[in-house]
Amino acid sequence: MNAHTCTSAASIIEEAGQFAAEEVRPQAGLIDASGELPRSLIQRMGALGYLGASWPVEYGGLGLDPVAYGLFTEQIGKACSNTRAMLTVQTSLLGETILRFGTEEQKSYWLPQMAKAEKLGAFALSEPHVGSDAKSVQTTYRHEGDRFILNGKKKWITLAGIADFFVVVAVDLSGQITAFFVESDRRGIDVKPLQGLLGNRAAHLAEIEFNEVEVPKENVLGNVGGGFTYIVSTALDHGRYSIAWAGAAIAAEALESMVSYSRSRSQFGEKLHQFQLIKGMIGDAVTKVHAARSLCLNAGELRRTGDAEAIHETTIAKYFTSKAALEVTNDNVQVHGGNGCHSDYPAERLLRDARVLEIIEGTSQIQQQVIAQYGLRKYGVKKRYTVKQ
């Protein structure tokens, strides 16, 4: 870690690893089975400053730069994907966006409370009929005097089931998309938890219905009409960076699980790791984990220096690590055999949580489209060839 971070950041990452090992990983299976992220664990993360890990100290954060924050996320993500989801939403999607576009009053009010887990938020973008096509949101707002009135539904909103507020993305009749802070206890809001989820079962996903919900003009985040270009784009970029590290984390955890099991399990009088086909899966997994971490570290370095290529490299990292996580966790289940299909072992949970990564913060197919467009611009250099006579 010291090769990529300063001493103080390395210390925080090391402490986070110990916290994950002692307080998070032992609960991961129960958290998944119960479908609830314990409030005591959330409060503990708030007390340690983890929910504002990448924010400036003045707002209750730990001041980690993008590389250090990525390594920090990896520690939590290896132990429990549901707990990592708290960081993705609270710290990345919401916190980083509020830091960039919030007024000083909004930052001073929301961020310190969010860092301490006194206020939990959710980013309300997706809808029952709007997913990847985020520009086509159907939740509406209208302006009346010094207030805005919101109507519509949001769905698949992580942490909405326990959130104290939402950042809601809505559109008016003229097509202007705007983002609003909306406290969850406002009149006209109905929150319905979603059950039967494949993965991230304790991330408290919910559907939110807004029926003539009034919010004051002070609750606009950024500018009226700038909800997609600035708020959504920024939030999803930070969310993708977090998910990129989540993929690297799950893949690494599955690799360790695979190696450990193959060293302890015997068949035909030999340990599983002695069989060449098992070695092949381990070799592939090692390669994918190393490649995933390298892409994440590269994206983090570019983000740290403010390089214009950072957004593209983040997209590439998110695309690769989410696919790598699914492939490595699938092989981990295969190595475990029947045991990999039962909750007594973490293999099946890691596979389910990995599957979600290819959908959230932009599907793999959307990432392919974006990466392809980037590639067509970057590598579309005309070459001159001399034909020998």
C-alpha cells in the first residue's frame, strides 16, 4: 500500500482492513441472509469517519485521495459487498457530488451529518421504466413561487429503505432536468422496500413514490436545468470508480476463497490444487485480479492528478472488474463443487453480489458503447502504407 499512498493514508487503509476482518466479515453471511445492514455497524463506520473517507477533514472526512480511497473501498468490499454499498452511495454518489455542486450552506449542513451517519442518503435516479436511458426520467417537478412540487416514482434505489433524504432527479414540462434534496419524512412520500433480490440483499433497495411533494427552492442541488449534465454525470462517474474497486475486491476475495478451499479439500487422494484444471482456474483468477487492481490503480492515479483521461479509464476499469468479478466468483463456486452452492460457504454469496456489478452504475453493454466511442476517437489515426513495387 505504501507504494501508492502516503503514510497517514496507508495507516487508515490498514486500520480499515483490520476493521473489516474483525467487525464486518464475521457478519457478512448474516447480513446477506437477514437483508438488513445493522444500524450498529453503520454507526460504527460513522464514528470512524469511514462514511466521509474521501471528503475534506473540514466536513468530517478523512481526506483520502482517489487512490487511497479506492484501496480503502477494496478492504471493505472484500469483507462485505452490502457494507461497501454504503460507501458507494453515501461517500461517492452523494458526498462527492454535494462537495462539487452544493452551496456552502448545503455542504455545511449535510456532509458532517452524513460523515457521522446521522443522516443517510440515497441517489434517486432509476425508475420503473427508466434505467440506462437516464435522460428520459419521468418523475416531474413544477415551479410554484418559492417551492417545487415533485410527482413520480423511483425504483431500485440503494439505501432508500433507510435513507433520511434523497437526491431526486426530475424533469419539468420544458425538458429541464434538475436535482433536489428531498427529506424522506416530507408529506406525500411513500417508500416500499424491494424483496427477492439476487445480490446486495442488505443494501436496502426500495421504490419511492412522490405525490405532490413540496420542496423549497433552497433544496435545488446545483442549477435548475443542470441535473443531468452536471449532477447525474458527476455522481455516476464517482459511483463507477467505487464499483470498479468493488469488482476488484470481490474478485480478490473469491480468489482467496478458491485457493484456501483447494488447499484443504481432497479428492482421489490429492488436494484439489494439485489437479491441473484447478490450477488453470486459479491461474486465470490471479491474472484477472492483478489486471483488475492495475486498472483501478491507474484510474485512481489519473483522478488524483485531474487528468482528462480519468473518466475514460474509470469506465474501462468498471467494465473490466465487474466482468472479472463474475468470472472469478463463478470459478470459485466450481472449485467448491456442491459446497459452493450452499450458504455455509461464501462462494454463492460472492457470485450473486458480483452479478449485480455488471448492471449498476451503467450496464456492461453501456460501458462497451462508451469505451468503443472513446477507442474510435483515440485510435482512429490514419496510417500511410507504402506499397512495395
